[in-house]
Amino acid sequence: MRTATLIAVCVGVCLAQLAIAMPATLSGALQQNLHLTGSQVTWVTDVLLLPITVLELTFGVLGDLFGRKRLLTGGAALLAVGELISALARDSTLLLAGQLLSGIAAAAIFPSTLAMVAAGTSTLRERARGIAVWGAAMAIGGGLAPLLGGLTATYGSLSLSFYSVAVLAVIGVIISRFAQDSNAPQGRSLDWAGQVTIVIGLSALLYGVIQGPSDGWSSPRVVTAFVTAAVFLVLFLFAESRVRSPLLQLGLFRNRDFAAVSVVAVLGMFSFLGFAYATSFRLGVIQHLSPILLAVPFLAANGVMVVQAPVTARLLERAKPRVVLCSGALLIAVGAFWMAALSITNRSVVAVLAPQIIVGVGAALLIASISAVAVNSVPAHLAGMASGAISMLRDLGLTLGPAIVGAVALSRASSMFGRHLEDSALPPGLKAAAGAVAQAGGPLAVNSVPPNSPPGQAAPIAVAALGSGYSLGFAVCGVVAVIAALFAVVTLRGASRVAGADIPSPAETAVGPAGREAGATGSVDIPSPAGSVDIPSPAETPAGQEAGATGSRERGVASEGR
């Protein structure tokens, strides 16, 4: 693989991961500077993840048709624009617009760079090495995100955090011009029906879930959003059963093990990123810790995932993947229940490190075993297709986690604040002032006003209500993780030890868990070579294997260099 191409690929994927992971560290500063409501803070996370969930596979096809280099260059340019808009934002509308563009850019960069690695290598060893480097670059982006965000926001300004990524993205555009282009247009086509219906359906679902606590669950807009989501998600399933090249291969779900691990993927990733979102909200938005302090637990979780990865690889070789999977889910549950039990008045970062590390270990086990079970539960010639489908479902869980956890937590907090304010000993005038602020922005707004102001006298009540709400959010993550583990034990029968070409090397696994899921906002893992980029085993020589994460068939690449 040409050095210039490898450098361009690494810079691109590192930048994409950096952009989507950094806002988690900035949640508190964003809320205070832009006066965001609770639902708007949730949108900052999900507006980045939604495009990745619904557009990544389509961008993979577009790269096959029109060239991956164009997608990489265009994605980096769009990322620079999105981060520049975010840096200039003085309200939630402009911030969300900028973050949406950054999410679309990341959805283009991730599959195009991975496909460029596959197309630029000719042997299994070379390709595995390229994937390991690609994943390492993603891990670096995930690790740099809390550090860069914390330093620039604490010692510079909030805008400087976004400007920094924008400048790096411009450098990425320049570097990408030296990369070698590749495509694979034969037999590729876009699933327009599936793409349109999944975008509308999932967007409407997220709108209803996120806006429910603030607008009211029975409000016309929220009810209309849920009805729209139901209609278009049904239409999506109908479309996928009819088109020649669907985004989601429904036939895979006739395989019991694959169907089971798909459910576990959604539930597991829901609990993981729901936990990360709740941590960011607790420390940054409720407790108002500085971005540099908020970065500490995320650096700890990311670090342990990377260090532990070689151990995970050996576990997958020696134990049944479902055992590793269940262990990972249960560890996430332990960390989530631990965080749920911590008092909101405990502002020590040290107090949250142990549960964060436990969840990091669990997430590393869970992510690697999901990929292993999914790819090994289907025939070898369907491995790429299975990896693409499981990647989309994993992203769905990552997107739903913050939305639903935020909805549950904020609904609980609003209800508690109203009751406790009414029962408090505050004078009627102060109650009225705090109630008016809460009516406009919920208890989060009361927690954000100057403490010496009339509504600020109710801030301790708001903090207690928010703490209770997000303790419930952590508990929801824990319960969902336990359900994922139990579901895996009951339903996964045929999942066997990972063997042969279907498992990543320790180097590949080492970078896998530190992918998009490693950040608080984040969503792609580094699947096994036999999965996402369809590195075949020696018995798999035909060209045209499905490249799962890119949604493409690397025609001819599978047999080059044999």
C-alpha cells in the first residue's frame, strides 16, 4: 500500500473520530455557554451519531461507484465546515447544524478509508497490517478527543476546541489529495427506498424520544413523530425485502445465532453509550466540572480498553464468544449500577474512575465478541454481509442509548423537581421564580442560573432531582446490560470459539474497542478481517466478497496476490 495513501487514510479516520468524540468532554461548557436545555444537550450527541447509523453503508456504495478518494477529500472538507460552524455558534440551532455536518462527514470518511485499505493491499498479511494501522489511527483520535477538548476549553475557549478540529480537517483535505483513488462499481447500486425510509423513520423516532420530556409525551409534535417513525420503519422493512441490494440483509435473521447476537448488539451498545452519555451529563452538565476534569474518566476508560485488547483476543481464541460476550455485558451492568449508587453531591473524579474502568473492560469484551459471534454464525461467503448488518445494528444501539436514557432521566428529574419545589420551605416568591425558569428550561435551567438570584435558591432542589433522574438513567443502562447477557445465554447456541482467519490478531483487536464506541459520543469498531473488509480465509478465493463495514464488494481484491 502506498505510504501517501496510508497516511491520508490514517489522518482522515483519526480526524473523524476526534470530531465525534470531543463534544462529550465539552457537554458542561456547551450547556453553560449556550444555555442549552436537557434535550438540546442530548441532541448534541445524537445529531452526530444519526448520520453514521443511517448513511455509512450508503456512503460505502457511493465510494465504490465514484471513488473513495473523493469521499475522503469531500468528507474532510465537510468536517472542516461543520466544525467551523460549531465554533461560530452562539445558539443551539447553529451548533446542531454544525455537528450534523460533522456527523455526515464522519459517515463518509469511515467506510471510504477502510475500503481504501482493502483496495490498496494485495495479501492477507498486508491487509491485516493495514487494518491494524487504520484502527490505531481511530484509537488515537478517540484518545486525543477528551485531551484536546479539555485543554482547549479549559485554558482557551469553547470555540477554540472546534477551531482546532477545523484546522486539522483542512490539513486532512490537503493530505488526501496525495492518496491513490480506488473504486469497485461492478454490480453496485443504491438502495434509495431503504435509505429514505430509514432516515425519516429513525429521525422521527429520535425526535419523539428526545423531545418527549420537554414538549410532553402527549404533545401533537411528539405523537406525530412516533406515528411517522412507526410508518416509515415498517416501510423500511418492506423495502428491504424487495430490493436487489438492500442496506440491511433481512435474510440473515433466519440464522438463530445471528438474530440473537443482533439483539445483543443493540442492547449492549445501548447500555454502553447510554452510560457514557449519563457520565458526561452528570459530571459536566449537573456538577459543572471543568472540561479537563471531565476528560479524566474518559481517558481512563479508553486507556484500559486499548491495554486490555490483546487479552480479549486471547480470550476469544480460548473461550466461547458468548461467554466473553456475557462477561462484558455483566461488567457494564456492574459499572452502571455503581454509578447509579453514587451521590450527586460527590464531586470527586476519583470516585467515578473505578466504574468507568469496569465499563471500559466490559465494553472491550462485548464489542469484540459481538463481531466474532456475528461473523462466525454465518457461512464464510456471507461474513462481509453479516459484518455490515451487525455494524448498522450496533450503531442503532449507540444512537438510541443517549436518546432514551436522556428521556428517562429528564422526565424523572422534571417530575421530582416540581414535587420537591412545592414541598420545600422556600418563600412563595422564590418558588414562583424557580418554577418559571423550570417551565422554560427544566430543572437543568434552574441549576444553571446564578446561585444568588431568586430562582438560584432552588438550585439544590434541581441538583437533587437531576441526580435522581440520571441515577435512574444509569440503572436503566445496567438493567439493559443484564438483559443482554441473559438473552445471550438463553439464545446463543451455536457460537463457537473463534478460529482461523475469522479472528483479528492481537494488534487488530487492540485497536478495535477504542474505535468510535470508545468516546462518549461515539460508533464503529474494528471488526475482524473476515468481517468488515472481507479478508477471506485461504478457502475463500472468489472475487466479489461483501465488504461489510463499507457496504461494498471488493471485487477482485480478495483474490489479488494469491
